[in-house]
Amino acid sequence: MYKETSNLHRMIATAVAVIAGIYFITIAPGQAMWTLKHALEAVMARLIPFDPDFYTAVPILGATFGIWMILLGFGGALLIVLAYGIYKGSLGARAAGLGISGIASVAGMTMFIPWMVLIVSDYSNGPVAGISPPPADTIMTPPVLWIMVIGLISYFVFLLMDKDSLKNKLLKTVIYTGIGVVAGMVFMNAQHGVRYFAFIPEYQTETTSLKPLGNVYTNLDHYDAIALTTVSQKQMDSIEYGQEIDLVRKAKVEGTNKHKVDRLVLKHKEAIYNPNTIALLLGGYGNYIASYLMVFLIPFVFLRKKWAYNGMVMATLFSAVASFQNFFVRNSFEWAIGGIMSLGLLIFLLIPVFKQFLVEAETTES
């Protein structure tokens, strides 16, 4: 029953493939570009002048949004090409449609979240002074939300268009939803990871030849990486090497509305190995790869390929370890959430009741 479909289901799935395909190739890239342009304009005007923590948002969002836009365009074109195969009941065409829809769903989610974090969120009461609150007319839901909605609709249409039992459909919904949600969370962890891994102080130190866009492996060795997230550019320019300063932390004193204040050295003349470098390499670029692997392997685990299942388990295990490592290094709860979600997905992948929908049962030769 896993492969059998009715004529009505095939007609619905075909219509969804054509409509979603046309949308992904013609409308979705423009919606993504609109969201990106407005987000970057607001970040450069409202956040960057006061908080260097946001410097890398421009190149990172530019690169990731650009990748999603291209994938959406090609994905939409492929959906249209696959529509006839979906109508004829081709399992391969259905699997490819599922994968394309998964890409769109994760793309919509990961393009929507930066809008909420960078545009909608109010940082005027935060530890970095000078940031104004969002304008009163700020749009709460950018058009990329529709990319996620249409992606999810087509995702579940392709996933559940067979004649399988209600129980099996519910189980498939759980595991395939889990893969998509975790892939999106891992991608967002990667966004934050790369932000700090690629952060390079604007001015070179007195003891090295670091340039404003210098080597990412050494750019944090003269600085307290976590402290940089709560210091304005103006403050950083005035701080001397080895000087102790009162640093206002983002965390607040328990039971009060006041931020914690620590006295410490922010800039060092001599390079000191900063564990953020390796943590953010794995939690940043490593998590990007893990997220993309989870999404791109969806059609192949749907076809229950052993190599794809092993790849999915590998990517999930990696993201769990990398996320927990960043949690311990940076003491930031968002990394713990990512690690817990990856670990949870890993457990689900190994449970036989879910595993049966991801890989063919192994047979032992007598």
C-alpha cells in the first residue's frame, strides 16, 4: 500500500505540483528578494551603527537568501516537469516532489525567522545603547511566510497521497515533520554560528597584520567573542588593549530587571586561543552542511535507500554534537534547543516504528 495511489489522489497531487511549481519559479524568488532587501536596509540603518554584532548579517543573509532563491526557481521548474510523472503514479517523481517541497518549507521558515529577529524584535532596552525600537508601521509577516505555507501544503500532499493506513500516515507525518523542523532549526543555529565565526573586528590589532576582512581562524584570538555581542562600535574603538571595562551583559540579574555587569579585559595584545573558533566552525558551517543534507536526503529516505538513511543519521548526530558543543562554549540556550531537537530526531530515526518509513528492512541470508 506504500506505493499505491488512487486516481483522485494523483489528480490532486498533480494540480498541487503545477500550481506550487509555477509559484516557486515565478513569485517566490521575488518575495524572498523583497524580504531580503527590506531586512538589510533596516539592519544597516537601525542596528549596525550601534552594535557590531550585526555586521555579518548583511553578507550571511545575502548569501543564504540567494541560495534559497535559486533553489526555489530550479525546484519550481522541476515540479512542473515532474507533474506528468506524479499523475502516472511514479514513486520517483513523487519523492522528488516531496524533496522540492521540503526545500521550500525550510527555506520559507529560515527566511521568515531573520525578519522576526532583526526587524520585529525591539532592542531599545538591551545592553547596547542607541538602538531605536522598530517603527510603528513595521510589517509583522513578510511575504516569505507564503513560501513556507505553500511548501508545507505540497509537502504533505506528496507524503500522504498513498493508500496507506491512517496509523502509518500519522507515523509518517511525525517523522517527516521532525526532519523538516530540525533541519530548519539547525540552519538557524548555523546562521548564528557563522555570524560569530566570521565576525572580524573593524580595526587591526597592534601585534598582527589582521585586516578588516582577515583570516577567520585568527580573528577572535585578540578579543572576548561573547563580550563583542554587547559592545557598541563606538565603545570598542575607545577601549585600549588590556584595559578592564565594565561590561553590560545581555543576561539580567535574577529577580530584577537590571543587566549583569562584569569587569573584564575585552582586548588582548597577545593572541589567546579562543574556543569559539572551532565551536563556531562546526556549529556554523558544519551545521549548514548538516541542515542541507537533511533536506536533500528527504526524497531518498522516502524511497528507503540505505545510504540516504545512514546519511540522515550522520547529519543528525553531527548537528546534535556541534550544537551542544556551542552551548557549552557560548552558554547560549538557543544552542541547547538545537542540540536537544537534533538528539530527539536521532532517537526517532533509530526507533523501528519510524525507521520502517525511511529504509528498507534488512534481510539476513540463511
